[in-house]
Amino acid sequence: YLPGIWTNGINGNGLSFANQTALNVRHWMRNPGGSMPRGTCGPTAVVNMLIYFQWRGFNVLINGCMDDTFASVLVTSGWTPNGGTVMSGMRNSARATIRGQGYNYTVQNLGGSFAGFRDSIRNGRPAMMGISRGNSGHAVVVVGFEHFRVGLSGANFHYLRVIDGWESNAGRFVDFNGFFHSIDGASFWVT
């Protein structure tokens, strides 16, 4: 698990992640006349990853504010109300935000490799992940992993601990054992 994250949730003093619904409502209230944003799991995942970096001591939130960062990420990620956000848009938006705040970054594309996510966490780097099942998809931030083996020669089971954005600090597990049709990820670090 990343520093600040335990198997049973968040334990870092002052570490609190963004809630997708709350971000949508505050964005709508700041921009009257428009419609309420929806399908914003991608921009929320970018903001949550940046919140983690902010907690680690990098001033990557625009004006130190998750709402300003969310407003920018909606634009720079290529988010659309009907199409959501693709993984490349999430990566580009994270890079643009980090650069815009005066930092460099390291990014590693992980594809759908459990070993890639595992190694990212072992190296202390959060990862963004896009998952899909059928015609629906979701974006989350990976903050930990668990690996189980049944018996000495039994099956291996892989799970990723994620911050899903549906609830501010809800950490959930993603079943990496073939439940999803596709998984794509990118590991980030700020320098």
C-alpha cells in the first residue's frame, strides 16, 4: 500500500480524497446556466491522484484547490458529457496540470498488467486505471494491491485497492481476475 493508505482505508493525517458527486455539484454551482456534469470519473481520478501528490508535499493542485483543478481537468482531459474521458485524456491532463504547477513528472504506461500495478505501488507511485465491462467503464486511482494463492499449487488471485471517487474516502478493491473486459493504467510520479 502507498504511504497514507491501509488495507482498511485511509489513515494519512489530512489525506482526504474528492467525491465525484460533490465535485460535480460545486462545479455546476460555480458555473450557473450550464448543466450538471456527469460521467466525470476520469477527471475525478486525475484530481484524486493530484490530491495524493499534494498530501506528499507537491503543490500540484491549481491554486491549492481541488475545485479549480477539477474545472481545468474537465477541459484538458477531453471530457464530454456523453462520452466521459479516455485513458489518454486522463494521462494528458495529469501531465498538463503537473507541468502547469512547475513540476516534472515520470509516467509509465502499465496496460493491463497486474505486475505493472504491483510494481508501481511497491515503488510508492499511485496509478490511474480505466476499467470496462461491456459498454460501461470507470476510472479510479490505484493505491494498493493484494495477492492471494490458494494452497501451494492453487490458483492466484489479484486485487487492486482503489479510490473510486464515488465516496470521498471509500477505498474499494478491483477484482483483477478476469471480471473486467479491459484494464488500462498509467503510473505517475512528480519530480
